[in-house]
Amino acid sequence: MSLGVFVGMRRAAATVLFLALACGAAGAGTDNWRFDTANDGLVTASVYATNKLITGGGALSYSPVLTIACRADGEPAWTEWLQLNDAVSASRKITMSVTIDGAGKFDESWSVGTRGRQLMHDGADGIKRLVPANRLLLSWRFGLLSGRGQADFDLAGFDEAVSQIAGSCKTDRP
């Protein structure tokens, strides 16, 4: 490889890096959120936890996913859920410890969904409390002897995500 080709490749790589950084800096808001619209009218925005949970005897790890959703013609119109890879042992309800922006912790009752791998909280109140927030920490028990799970979420862009899915659902923001 000649020196000219090497210098040209370095210059191209530097340009690509510069453009990637510039686009990343310019793209604020909902960059960390994934949006989806289902055929049944459910509109969602999801974000991965910033931490990992260990599963499979410590061999695997994953980030739980927080999803906010609305349905234009459904009740409840707004809901949020936490998607897990490991099931909790509760069958109907689970106590979720919630901490918003490091302030005091409080407990809420969440429903246990599909095969114990989805924890759900219905209603606009849950969404509304998170609109001004920057960080959400959720904590729960997997079972009596199984220990606790914890998911930490960076909520950057949450307000914009709520606005976007409310517009798609043609419903009011909480």
C-alpha cells in the first residue's frame, strides 16, 4: 500500500468519524427511543435500560426494556411496561419500587403479564409523572428466594416521545 493511499484512507476515516460525531451531537431528543405502530393501533416508544441483568447462571446478560404505549380507541389509552428475559414468580400483581430522578422511592402495584416476563402499569398517571424526569430506577423481586431485579433508565427525549406517540394515537398527552 502506497503512502498516498494510506493518507487518503486516514483522511476518509477521519471525515466519517467527524460526520458521525456531528450527527450524534445534532440529533438530540428521541435518539435512544424506538418507535413502532402495530396493526391493531397500538403505538409504542421503547428504551433500553442503561444497566444489565444477569441471567442463565451468570452466563448471559441483557438490558430490560421500558415501553410506553397508547391506543387511540382502547382502554386504558396509556400504559407502560417493563420487558424482562427472566420471569418473576408472581402471577397477577407485583410491587414495583420506583425512584424518579434520585428522589424518594415509592411503591406501586404493577400487573404481571405474558409468562411473567412483562410487568405492566396502566393509566396516564404513570406516563405523566415521567414527563419532566431525567432518570427512572425500577426495582422488583423475582421471587421469594430469587433476589431483586433493578433497571435504570435514561429518560432523555421522554417528553418528545410522549408527544410523538400521542400525535400518532390522535389523543391528548397525559
